[in-house]
Amino acid sequence: MTPIQRYRNTRQRGFTLVELALVVGIVALLLGGLLVPLSRSIEQKAVATTQAKLEAAQQALIGFVLLYDRLPCPDTGNTGTAGDNATATGCTDWTDVNGATTPVTLSGLTPGASWGHLPWATLGVDGVDGWGNRIDYAVYTPLVSRSTFNSSTVPESNLVVKCTHMTFAEVTGGMGIPGCLTSATPPPPPALPVVTPSSNASFVVYSHGKNGLGAIRPSGTANPWPATVTKDEKQNLPTEPLPQPPFAPVFVETSVDDRRTFVFRAQTDAKSSTGEFDDLMVWMPANLLAAKLLAAGKWTP
């Protein structure tokens, strides 16, 4: 046998285009299967990080009360510093008293909320959530002044946290929140009743979630507002900024309750019958704040 014949007999055959395509397809499927859990893991981490920051802010606010006998005004300048004008008529800029768009006297009116960003620098905590947006904060207005922060005004806190309608399918699918439901049995369709986890919160700290609708970036730029924003997401702004970025937002109040009513419910995507919602929130009920003050010896029964 000649050398040429021996070479021809021992030559190995390569992959065909069809075989290569099959290999590439299998690899793509495997990678796709890995990316989905990775994406979920990243999302879960962002949620856990944000929840931890909200709880840290809640504890820092309690500490502020124990030190200064009042709650801080929100940050309205994107500097992390609590606003000034800490009086019963409100804080600088974004303050609401019974629907007014500027601070007014409390005589004859139901006190509302002072709201803005979490004063993270004043509190010594992180003011950015897991998605890189500013964490927001609202406070019952009379509690920002030492002259009106007392055992009479704390129980009068009137910030409201509501859990809006959830379909029974969403609840049984594992997305329900304990405390938001009044019954384990489904009522007549299409939804479960609205419940109110808190009707007398002293302050609320919240993140606008992954979609960041209406949130402010650390740079001061407002996130865009899609035309199809859900009612629940819009309620937590709690007012609509106009015009659109990159111009500075002008906040327009639309009702008396806008700045003291907030929504806390199960997270749902845009395909849900209740609309997209991914906000995260913690709050301080007035009776719990009073209990902490009593335990710290700041008040006496």
C-alpha cells in the first residue's frame, strides 16, 4: 500500500453543517435555561436589598425621634438632607394640608403629609434602592416639629396604607400578602375586598420598584412616565410630575388624599388584571411609634 493510500484510509471526517447547527442549538437552549434562573436570582437580590434598606431607614427614623423628639422633614433637593421649616405647617416645598399645594395653617383643617425623598444623609443610611432610584418618604406633618410632636398628635397620624383589589387567582398563585386579605374563601368575582393595613401611620418609606415609574435618579433626573401607568403605581408618587424629563418635574396634586394615601400589595406584572405593580414599602403605625417612645422612657403613661 502506498503512503498516499494509507493517508486516505486514516483521514477523519469532520462535522457537517447540520451537525454543527444542532450543537449550536443545544448550547443555546442550555444557556437560555441558565439565564432565566440567573435573571430571577438578580431580581430577588434587588428586592431583598431594597427591603433591607427600607427597614434600615425605618429604624433610623425611630432613632431620630428618640434623639430629637420629632421626625425629620423629607429631602426635596436631592441632597439627602432633611428639609428645613420643620413646623406644624409643614416642611419646605412639598407639603400638603388637606389638599393644599403649599403649606397653610392647621386651623380647621385635617393635617396631611410632608413628602419627598428619604433624607438619607441626615439619617446616615443608604437612600438608593436596589435598582438605583431614590427611596421616597412621607411623614404626618405635625410630627416634624418638636412643638407639636406629643402624646396627643402621634395617635392622630393619618397616613393611610391600603391593599387594593387582588383577584383570587393571583392570591392563590402565591402572590398574596398576609394581612391584605380578609378571608381565605373567594368572594363573588372578580376581586377580593380592599383592606387597610394601616389607617394611622406616622410615616411611610417606599421604593418605586424595578420599573421605577416616577422615581428620581441620584443625578436628579426623573424616570419617564409611560402613558399606561397603573392607578396603584400612580397613587404612590403621590402626584404626577409634568412635564416629562429632562425638564424638572412640576408636581400636580389631583385630590385631597393624594399625599397621605399609599398602596401596598402583591407584586404583579403588566399581564395581570390588576395591572403592573412592584413598589415596596414599610410604614410606622402610630400606636407602635407610641409604644417605642414609652419603652424608651420618652413618655410616661
